[in-house]
Amino acid sequence: MKSITTTLAALALACAMAPALAQEHAAHGSPAGSTEKASATAATNADAVMTAGEITRVDARGGKLTIRHEDIKNLEMPAMTMVFALKDPAQAAQFNAGDKVRFHVQDEGGTLTITRIERAK
């Protein structure tokens, strides 16, 4: 009976550790630099997700824009009007209410921040 208990305990431990071991193996078993390349590719793809919108209010002093926007795909957010902080607050002075824009927004510590913005063509 002791042998069965020991075997079952070892099996339970192996099952519990399997996901961590697989993750460790994947991290060390990949070619050098591929993790960094994958991260860089993911960041590039994230920046490529641009959302169309129209500026309804500019807060140049606060470095914020209020934008009526389409669905923000990278955040799985439906269309609405809301206030966004600008990563570069000085950019607020370049825009006016009524400007049509395309922008990329990210959740940075709970603050929705525009990391890239351009006038729509």
C-alpha cells in the first residue's frame, strides 16, 4: 500500500509541475534571441492596430484628447466617446475638435494612453 501511495504522490507532483516545466523548456529550448524577436514582432503588430475616430475636445494643458472612436480592436473595446491621455502631451496642441484621426491606444497601468496618432487621410 505504501508503494501505491508513493507512486500516486509522485504522479500528482509531476502533473502539478508539468505546465511549469513545459514553459521552462520552451524558454530555454528556443533558438537564442527568438524570444526577443517574438516580443518585438508583437509590439510592431500592436502598433499596427490603428483605430479611426474624431476628436471632440482638446485639453492641451492636460495633454488629453476626447475622441469619438470606432471599436478599439487591441483592447476589445466597443465604439464610444472617451478621454485619452497622450504619451507625448505636447501633441495635443497639434489637433483641434473636429479633426479626423487614426490612433493606437494602450492600457498603461490602468490609463488608456495614445501611443501613436495621425490625421486620417
